[in-house]
Amino acid sequence: MYTQALNTAETADRDLEDAGKAAQFQARIDAEERIEPNDWMPAAYRKTLTRQISQHAHSEIVGMLPEGNWITRAPTLRRKAALLAKVQDECGHGLYLYAAAETLGSSREELVDAMLAGKAKYSSIFNYPTLTWADIGTIGWLVDGAAIMNQIPLCRCSYGPYARAMIRVCKEESFHQRQGYEIMVTLCRGSEEQKAMAQDALNRWWWPVLMMFGPPDATSQHSDTSTKWKIKRFSNDELRQKFVDATVPQAQYLGLTIPDPGMTQDADGHWRHSEIDWTEFKQVLTGNGPCNRDRMAARRKAHEEGAWVREAAASYAAKRAQRQTAQAAE
Ligand SMILES: [Fe+2]
Ligand SMILES: [Fe+2]
């Protein structure tokens, strides 16, 4: 009886202490201070960020696949070199992001295994196929363009390692966006067939790209706490609107038509798109998109084939550590 009372008192003390820490934590966030890996943070903050950063890392890595598909078929040597560099950049983004996620306490193996087991998500946009060279232009222009809209505000995210990784990532994404747009400009100034290829790619990617910003605000589950914790600074619908407003004039410059006959411009100059077909989004999200199975199979194969590299690196690191300990003992 006495022990039980003591335990209850201890739990109450701990709850009180945690409530104090949580209030302090929120005050730091409100003051725009950065949270660093060794700082106290609520378990839910750690969990939300681990989920978001690792999903982001998986998206960078899976995102290499649709574009990697065109490296051997790029139309010129210059285009091939630029695409190769872009795909390598995406790999680098994945690596910074895994490193940022690891600072929250999960190992890279755990994070990668969750993706390979289908438990962790990656962006649904990479479950669409790249059928022609114009898809490479469109991905750079629209997919990297949408990624920039999402990621610029993340440079001010409350979690230090994520915010810092985003600064470099955004610089590279903006280069990708320009590179993609330049492919589109070239195609649209080319032959009738090339322009038609560009239009066809825009038709196929437009709606999936709008879905990249996530479900409408009214139905989004994660937004409230993420906003309070300054992980997210704009809502899904706000970011989507910014993207549409920035992209419509770019399509007009190319002489391409946005595949949305119901789109209108309101008195404030905003371009209002028609209703998005969320049933398609849900299909792709639940694994039934055109390339979900291919993407997962490609990642699993790459992971298995890379096992010897991981083993060699681990054994090298162990031997090196052994040597250093021996040297220190001498
Ligand atoms: Fe990237
Ligand atoms: Fe990119």
C-alpha cells in the first residue's frame, strides 16, 4: 500500500516535471530557437520528425528511379551529364536526410528496413512512369518545383539538423527545376512532335503533382501539431496555391495548356484549379499506382546487391577501430 502510494507520487512528480519541460520546449519554439539533437523534446515531436524526415529521405532515394531510367537514353552527351548529376544530387539529399533522421535516435538500418518492408512511405509521385524524354523535363520543372515550394519553409523548421540539411537541398532542387524547365523550353521551340510530347507529359504529370502537397487542409491529420511545433509553416492548400500561381505563367510562356479546362483566375490574380480526384491519390498511396511494385522491387534488389558493400565498410571500420585502440595502448 505504502509502495503503491509512493509510486503514484513519483509518477505525478514525473508528469509535473515533463509538463514543465514541455512548456519550456514550446517557449523555445515560440521564440524561434532551434531544437538540437541533445535537447529535451516531447516524444511525439521526435516521432513526427523521424517519420517526416525518413519519408523525405526515402522519397529522394526512390525518386532516383524514374529519372535513372533515362540516363542511357538522354538525347545528347550534355543532357546525359546533367541528368546523371541530378540523379546523384538526389542520392546526396537522401543521405543528408537519413543522417538528420538518425540524430533523433533511429538507426539508418531501421529506417531503410521500414521502407523496404512497405511500412514507411515515400512520395507517391515516384510511382508514375517516365514514358518519354519530355517526362524528364516535366519532372524537373514540376516535381522539383513542387518540392521547392514544400522545402523552402522547412529551412526554418524548428529542428536544427533538418533545417540545415534543407538549405543545401533547396539550392540543388532549384538548379534541377531550372534544368527541367530548360528541357521544356527546348522541346516547345522544337518540332510539332516535340511540342506534342511536352504537352502529353504535362497532361500526365499535372494532377499527380498537385497531389504532392498532400490532402486538403480540411482532412489533413498531421497539420495542427506540426504547425504548433514550427515543423510546418504553411498548410497543404496554401503551398498548393502558391505552386499553381507560380506555374501557370511558366506554362503560358511555353505555350502549353494546363490540363484543367475549369481553371479560372480570380480577382486577386490567383489561379483556381478544379477539384482534385483524391480517389486516384488513395489508390497510388495504398500501393496500386502504375509503378509501386516496380519501385519497391528495384529498391529491394539494390539493397540486397549492396549487402557486400555494407559488410566491407563495417569490417573496415571495426579493424580501424581495433588498430586505433592498439596504437593508443602502446
Ligand atoms: Fe532532391
Ligand atoms: Fe531534385
